[in-house]
Amino acid sequence: MNFFRGVMGGQAAGPQPSGAETIQKLCDRVASSTLLEDRRDAVRALKSLSKKYRMEVGTQAMDHLINILQTDRSDSEIVGYALDTLYNIICNDEEEEQDENAQKQADDLGAQFTEKFIQDPEHITLLLTLLEEFDFHVRWPGVKLLTALLKSQGVQLQGIILVSPMGVSRLMDLLADSREVIRNDGLLLLQQLTKGNAAIQKIVAFENAFERLLDIITEEGSSDGGIVVEDCLLLLLNLLKNNSSNQNFFKEGSYIQRMKPWFEVGDDNSGWSAQKVTNLHLMLQLVRVMVSPVNSPGATASCQKCMFQCGLLQQLCTILMATGVPADILTETINTVSEVIRGSQVNQDYFASVNAPSNPPRPAIVVLLMSMVNERQPFVLRCAVLYCFQCFLYKNQKGQGEIVATLLPSTIDANSISAGQLLCGGLFSADSLSNWCAAVALAHALQDNLTQKEQLLRVQLATSLGKPPVSLLQQCTNILSQGSKVQTRVGLLMLLCTWISNCPIAVTHFLHNQDNVPFLTAQISENLGEDERLVQGLCALLLGICIYYNDNSLENCTKDKLKQLIEKRIGKENFVEKLGFINKHELYSRAALKPQPVFPSPEQMLFDHEFTKLVKELEGVITKAIHKSSEEDKKEEEVKKTLEQHDNIVTQYKELIREQDAQIQELKEQVASMTAQNEQMQTTVTQQLSQIQQHKDQYNILKLKLGKESQSQSSSQGDSSQVNGLQTEELSQLREEVEELRKQHALLQTQLGEKDALINTLKSAAQTAEGTAAGLDNTELLQELDALKSQVQSQSSEINQLKSEKQELLKRAEAASSDTVPTTDASLDASTMADLESRLAAQMSETEKLKESRAELAQQLDSVTSTVAILQTEKAKLQTEVQESKKEQDDLLMLLADQDQKIHALKKKLKDLGQTVEDEEEDDVTDQTSDEDEDED
């Protein structure tokens, strides 16, 4: 400890050691001392010397300090001293005023020590690990050291942190620290970390940075907050500027809606603090970043829509029309509103409806234009108003029409100031900047709008009393020929070039004045100074547009005559050279970079961004048009006509294809509906087949029951007294069954009549289908239809025959009942009763079978008819449908064959039971035999 007292200022005898020697002794003490207190005191001493002896401490002690960070991490005090010492030797002292040479040497020294420190990436990893310590004496110096390293060697350090595990996440934790000093220095650290590195910006954004930063801004008072709000806004700008991924994440996270409260200003806007102006300026820049024209059109449009829906645009327009707002905030607000409405029809319509709080109320556009043409207003404010007007008219044909309409004679209101009147006033005022701004604004009202170009030709101006009015086009050329300032002439030439480009009618009006062409040729052919070269180039462009868009309606100013005039007076090569003066101008490339007009001074305000696009588009085609001969022009016109004809043909074919597509779609729908119907029919057929199978099963059961009853009746013939006793009950049952058979017979008669009508209908449909199929030359189908008709007819004859047999059976049953009912003593032959009962049951079963067969025949005819219809509409599927028809007809034949077999089997059974189905004489013989048997009894 005595050693440190001597070093730190104790009065010792003898010569005092130098700073380098003292630092060397302290470094040896740090390296060799075994006691933690000794090392701590040595590091504290190095910290106190690090600012005065920065070079010596940095070269001799850096390695020892890094070793302290690695070995003595458990002692927060010594780690804090080491970090402070490293910060002092790496960071330049910004508080002290130094001359340029000393400052440069200090910067170089800091860069050297930074390079030495980051040579080993493990040093940065160690530093990131130390930031996890909650101790204030470790965390705060670590944040400051890492910030200093990023300021000195940002790119290299960003690469190391990016590949370090959880490196960015550890730094994001600083924003959640409850100690404001660490949180605020963490903001500065993240600002340096996110500069120019999109990958780190994305990681920080997805670490919930937007939520945390917006919460801090709200806690600190939004625009009324202090420097912390400014730091948060700068970090947000780093994260969002030129980073489409983060912009989309910011929009999708609904953070745009949280920006609206920032712009709530009161009625009293006097006495804004400098910090509030800075904060609000950054907030406006943040809005502009989201809707910048350099962003993708889709992303910009979605952000513009969101800003309108959440009321942010309305809030900005409130600031725009408020009183007492500082000039720089008002200018930035105008620029922000410009980009929020640029290209968005909804936002542009809303802006057109905004009125200034004046008496009487005036549209905001009119109030802004009054500032633009007022030479006493600040230059940056006039540029901002021009940009706002350009953005309002960008891709807004409705707004263009409204502006031009204020210039037309039928819509001029003498009692109010309109936008058109302000533009004309600025166009012909004595201020050259007002001339240029008004000319460019009017050119934007005509941009890509042929209708408004033609409408503007109607505008008439009263020059002086007693003289007739002149057109606006003529007045522009008159001022141009009077030799005004270069800025005025450039503005008028840009307006004329935009006006007559792609508008042959305007070209004709311009050439109709015989003084215009000589003036242009004279301007181009003269050898003027450097300042006039731009005017010569614009005159060449204007004359070239008159040639390229000339419809040869004026005999004295056709394309050929104008080209001949150029060749004689100017020369083609000289004309092309003068035309190239435009894009070679130093201010041309600056204006072509971005839409916003930003100029250092009013004198440099010469080119408009949209006009640079027009020059780029027309320069090449005008050069080709000048070098083309008349024959080539004729060929080109013929080619254009041919292309137009081809376009017409292509259009016709497109319409035809659309019609065919509609027809195909309709046919597809029909096919789908027919497929559904077919499926329904298949389902119905399946159900009917199942019902047929059930009836077959019932028939077999009845057959077995009849066999058993016949056996029982034959065994009981010997007991006549028992039969006679049961006769009354059986006869009553027979009468009931006969009554039921009569009802069934009447029902079957009705159903048979309906089926006959249906068969006749099907026959007529088959004949119709026969005629249709004849048109398709399908002879095989006709033959099959004929065969089917013959089968139907034969089946009908068999059904009629069965009906007659049923009538006979019913008559016999009635006769038998009438014979037996009056006499209860009379005996009835058991065999006769059994035969009658069996015949009735068989007839009932047969009738049901015939009914089902008839229904199946009707269904088969329906399917055949539908098959014919399908063949008529879809020729391509004819063969397939014919095969299906053949299959259906085969099924029908199988069904008919089954019916024939069943009928023969039933007749045979009736004969086996002793009944004569067709021969009536056999029945008489049977009756006589039964009478003889009774006599014998």
C-alpha cells in the first residue's frame, strides 16, 4: 500500500518516476499480485491515469485488463474499474475542445485500440456475457464500452455480434432495465448496432423492439418528451428505413395506429420547445419512411390505406391547417401529407375536401398554392407545397380534371380564388421561381391525361383592355419569345413539351402559329453561352415532339417539311447534339433520383422529376424520327395500320373465345346436372331391384304356404262333416278375398290405363328420337328401337291376355260364392275351393309381377329416350351412349325373358293344380264330374 501512496501523490524524496514507468509498475502489479485487493487498487490507479496517459495505458495495460475481465469476474468492483479503463482508452473525449489535428490523432488512436481489442472475437463474447450481470458497476461500463467500440469499428463489430449466440437478444434486454441510465445508454448502443445492417435490424425488430420503443415513447410523453424520445425515434428510423421486412412487420403489428396520438396538437401552438420540434420532426420522418415512393407500390398503398382508416392522415391535415406551428414542422408536415396521399385515390379525394379554417372557408389546396406563388414565403416551404400539389395529381385524373376545370370559361367564379387562377397568376408573374413552380404544377395537371390536354386548349386569357383574348398556349409562346430569365423559359418549355406530347391536336394548335417554328429553329441554330445550352436542348425537344406527334393536318408543317427545315437550317447531327444537352446537365441527374423537389438554392431549381421521365422516353424516338426518310415514315404508318387491324382481329377472336368459354361453361353445368340425374336414376333402379327381390322372396313364401294348404286340404277330404262345418267360415273369408281382389282389379285397371298412356307417350318419343337419330345417321340404334317397340307390344298383348284370364277367374269365384251362400247345408268340394284359392293367390302375385315389369319397361324406355337426347347434343360421345343403350336393351330382354318364364311356370302350376287356363270345355267336364260324384254320395 505504501507503493500506491507514492504513486498516487505522496511526497517522496528523490526523482519522481515518469508516467510510462508508473504505468509499467502498475501493470506488473496487476499481473503478479496474488491479493485481489492489490490488483483492484492497481486497476483503480490505471483508470485514473487512462485519460491523461491514454497511449501508454492502452499499449501496456490492455491485455492485463482483458485478463482481469476473464479471471476476476466474481468481483464486480475490479471488473467495473477494468471496463472504465478500457472505455477511456478507446473512446475519444468529446467534452474537451481540441483542434483538428489533435482530434484526428485521438480518433486514429481510438481506432487502433479498437482494432486491437476486437482482433479476438472472444473479447466481444466476453463483453456480451458481462452485460448479463445486473450489477450497475459492471453493466453500465460494459454498455458504454460496447457503444464506443461500435462507433469506432461498427461494421466489424456488427459481424461479430451477429454470429455470437444470443448476442442481439442480450443487448435487447437493456431496454427492459429499470435503471433509466442503463436503458438510455442501451438505446444509444442499439442505434449504433443497427446502422446499415439489415440482418441485425430484422433480429432487433423480431425481438419485440417496436413494442418496447413505443411504450417508452408513451411513458416519456410522446412529442413533449425529452432526449429519450428522440433516441427512440432515431432507433425506429434505423429499423424501418429501407427495410421492407420491418416495414411490413410494423404495419401488420398495428403499430401505425399507435402513431396517431403523437400528432395531437392543441389550439395554442405558441412557444414550442426545441426538443418538441425535434421530436415531432422525427415522428413525421417516421411516417414518411412507411409511405416513401422508393418503397414497393403494394407496401406503400397498404400503409396509405391504414393511415387513412386510423385517422392519421386527418390528424396531419389538422396540423397542416393549424396556426402557430413552426415553419420547419409545417414544411415537414406538408411533405408527409404529400407522400401519404401520393397515388392513393381515397386519400387524394379526402385531401381535396379539406378546408382551411378561414372565413369564408377555402380549400386547403388553394391556401397552399397561395403560399407557393408568394415570393415572400421560405424557399423550402414553396418546394414542399409544389411537391404536395404534384402528389395530389399523381395518377389522379379526377383531380387533374378539377384543376383544369377552374381555368375553363364556363366554370370561373369571379367572387372566389381558384387553383387555376393562382397557377395562371404565378405563370405570368415577375418572379421567375413562381413562373417555374406554376409551370411545373400545371404540367402535372396534364400528365398522362389526353382529355385535359385538349381541354386546356380552350383556355382564353385577357391580356389588356381593348385587345382580343389569346389562348393560354399562345401566351406561353409569347412570353417564351420575349427572352425572360432562364428559369422562366425552362419552366415554360417543360410545360409546352408535356402539353403537346402524345396530343396531335395540341401539336396542330402549336404549329398553327407561324412564328413558333422559326423561333425554335433560331434558338437551336444559334451558338449561345453555357447558360443557354439547356434552353436550346429543350427547344430541340419541343420541335422534335412536333415532328413525332404530327398528324400532317397542316400542309405547311408536315413531318417531311419540318425535317427538311431542320436539315437545311440546323443540320440533323447538330439537332441531335443540342437535344443531348438536356440529360448531360448536372441538375438533370439530381432531379431524376426522387420525386421530391429538393434544391440547395432557388437558382438550381430547373428540372422536374416527371419531366426527366418524359425526356428519357422521347429522346430516342425523336432521334430516330429525325433520321427517317419519308418512305420509311410511310412504311411505318402502313405497319401501324396493319398492327391496328391485327389488334382488331385479335380483339374479335378474344370476344369469340370469351363467348365459347361461356358456352363451354354452360355445357359443363348441363353435363353436371345430367350426371346428377343419372346418379338419381341409378339409385332408383337399385331400389326397384331390391323391391323386386323382396317380391320374389314373398312369392316363394306364398308358394310354400299354398303347397302346405293343398296337402292339408287333400287329407281332410274324407271327413265331410268337418268340411261342412267349416264351410261358412271359409266362404266368408272367400267373399272378403273376392272383394279385395275386385278392389285390386279396379286399381290395376287404372294403373294399366296410365301405363298404356305412358307407353303411347314413350312410343311417340321413340318415334321422335327415331327421327332425330336419322339425322345422325345411326341405323343400328333405329333397329334396336324397333326391336324394343315390338317387345313392348308383345308384352302388352301378354298382359291383356292375363287380364282376360283374371276376369274369368273372378267370374268363377263369384259364381261359386253365389251357389254356396244361400244353402248352408250344401257341401262344397274341397278340391274346388283349393283350386279357386290357389288361382286367386297366383293371379294376385302375377298381377304384382306384371305391374313391376310394366314399371321397369317404362323406366327402360325413359333411359332409351334420354340416351337419344344425349346423342343429339353430344356427337362426340355417340359410340359410348350407343353401347350403354345396347346394355340397357339387353337388360330389358333379360327381364322380358324372365317374365315369359314366370308366366309359363305359373300356367303350368295352374294346370298341375287341376285348373284349365285356356280351354273352357275342360272346366265344363270338370263340373259334370263333380255333379256325378255328388249323386253317388
